[in-house]
Amino acid sequence: MPSSTTTATNSTTTTHLAKQHQFTAAEEEEEEEIIKLLSQECKELLVSQRERECDVVLATIPKSGTTWLKALAFAIINRQRFPASSSNPHEKNHPLLTSNPHDLVPFIEYEIYANNKIPDLSNLPEPRIFATHIPYHALEESMKKSDTTTKIVYLCRNPFDTLISSWEFLKKLRPESLPQFSFEEALKMYCNGSIGYGPFWEHMLGYWNESLKRPQHVLFLKYEDMKEDIVSNLKELAGFLGFPFTVEEEREGVIEDIAKLCSFEKLKELEINKSGKAAMKFLNNFENNYLFRKAQVGDWVNYFNPSMVQQLSKLMEDKFQGSGLSFKLL
């Protein structure tokens, strides 16, 4: 059993998408070509239309709080137009009550530039909010060339719980024609860096290191800290995005209202998220309820045996050593 805190080290970043999450070598090679294309398109997104000085990019590893972060950012930025308070007569019309967060904040790689399309983004309301699972290195060149006004928010979840959530999610998407995807296999692939968007340590460290170098442009949040103290983290997020809460809003409980509206418990019980299929259109046979499992810190203890704990703990110690990045595991 590892301690509740593990420290983190610098690495270079490589990426391998797992298209449709079916994990074949041929598909990984195909996805490498796709990520190269997407990288250029993402650069175009960030460096083009420079008059847009308030773009927001929400970055995550899959299954590390993406849906939650999208909901929170959308609610914070649009709170004047769509109040979150249940006592407000307009609250019943809040988009988060009738739309999945993924429909309100589109993915760069899955939706905006899907199927090789180059969209017209000029008519999107400001600030434009986008999301991505792409590693920082794919955005780095564009960020250097841009006017650096784009804000990036990265939400990081501890690797143990991220793996469990990813594995459970991928099992739901896996075609019945394929053999069962065991947890032992998932752990091996995870430790080899071949699930999702490349090695998890490189993905995390890419954004972590940039947040240390340019904290005014990259905000690094931790899933576990947000679960522990949502109010303080929402104040930090709102300030970073340029939409700080006023003293009056704090006194009236606006922060708590947003936290409640975007909570796992609230979102999970909405009809759109229980029976809808609107989100993640790029995945076959996807149902919105796949996005809502437990949202717990420390659920990994129900899956890992001692040798597995040792394996992942040792990897984290090796990869994160000296970086200053640490995780709360329980």
C-alpha cells in the first residue's frame, strides 16, 4: 500500500492515441499520423484569429474529471447569463440542466476538427471555451508563437484512480467481438504508456512544468484537492479565467451554487445524463451515463493487489521524482 502522497520528474513527451479504444498496433500507428495532423490544427486554433484574446482550453487525461471541469468552467464564465442559484427563476433554464457538459464545451480533436474539417470559429461567443486530451507538447509550438493570451486549465487526477476509471470506461466501449479486457492487461499497458494519449507521466508533467514556468497562462488543478475544497479551487479557477467572484457573490453563496449545480451527484441524476446519447458523438454506441461512475478518491484500493500497488508506485516514483508534482491517493 503506497503512502497517501507520491512525488513526481521531467520527461519528454510521446503520444499514442488508442482509436476507438481497441488497442491494436495498426490502429496506434494510424493514430500517430492523426495526432500529427491534429497538432498542426491545434496550432492553427491557438495562433489564428488573434483578436480573440480570451480563448480558454481545458486539458485533461481521459477519465480524470473532464466532464466536471467542463461544467465548472462553463458555469463560471456564463454565470451572469445563466445563474446557478436554485432560487433564481432563470436557473431552471440553465444549459447544464438540459445538455451534457461535452455538448457545451467541444473537444478540439474530436469535434471542432473532426473528419478533416476546418471550421469557422469567428462567430463563437467570447470567451471561446474548448477542451482537449492532447499532450502539452502538441500545443507548445503554437503557444510560443501566439500572443500568449490563451488560458489553459489542466485538471490532474492521481494515476491510480485514473487507471481504474479508464479501464471501467473502456470496457463499456469495447466491442463484444473482442476478448475481455482484463485489469492486468490494462495495468501493463498503462505502465507502458500505451493507453490513451501516451505515457500518463509525460502528459501530466508537460502541463505541470509549463504551469510552473508560466502560471499566468497555465493553471494546474488537482482533482483530489477540488474534491476536498471545492470553494477555494473555484475561486482560483474563476480568477485565472478572468471572471473572479465578487464579494457580494461570495456572500450570496454563488460559488456554492455553482459547485452544487456541477456536482457529480447533480449531473448524474439529470435525465440528459441518465438516458441521453448526445455527448461523445464520435464514439460508437456511447451513452451519457458512461461518464458517471463513482467520482471517488481512493476507489483504486478495491482493484489493486499488493504487487500491482508496488508496480505502479515504483513507476511513479521513478518518473515523477524531482518534479515537485505530488498526488493524494486516499
